[in-house]
Amino acid sequence: SVEFKLRNMIIPVVEFDNTTVREAIDFIRQRTAELDKWELDPLKKGINFVIRAGATEKRVTGLKLRNVPAHIILDYICEQGGLRFEIDDATDAVVLMPAGR
């Protein structure tokens, strides 16, 4: 499940400095696909993300982490970007949106 992957995929190195939310999410998407040892189908590896309007131009800065689960990185991105995320079980995706909506 997406939640399982968020909690169990450990990203070795994360460094964001003046990085857009889209760039940060692209990084997580790529790393989780590389690190997904549970999914056999190469097309389903990693975590799918959907970024809603108003969330992409935010920036993440001064974030340096080592060996952290994907969900912790996502929490930091949301905190800095004024965003929230939810898991859409129908599409197996993590949806990011402005926190006020």
C-alpha cells in the first residue's frame, strides 16, 4: 500500500535548498521507484504523487536529512510549503494540496 511504502522506504540522502515543491516531489518519486523492493511490476514501483493547483510554486529550503522514511520528508515539504497531503486509495496516489482546502 502507499502508506506502507511511505513509512518503510528509507531515503539515504535528502538535500533541498530553494527547491520547488514539484522538484522535491519528483526527487521522492524517483528515489522511491529505485528503492521499491516490494513491488515486482516495474511500472508500479515507487509512489505516485498528484500535485494540485496552488501547491507547485512553493519552495523548500534548508532541508538536509539522512536515512529518513519518505513520509518524514513529505511532512517537511508540506510544513514548509503550507501544504497538506492525503492518500487517495482509489488511485493509490499521494495528493498534495494547499493546507487551507
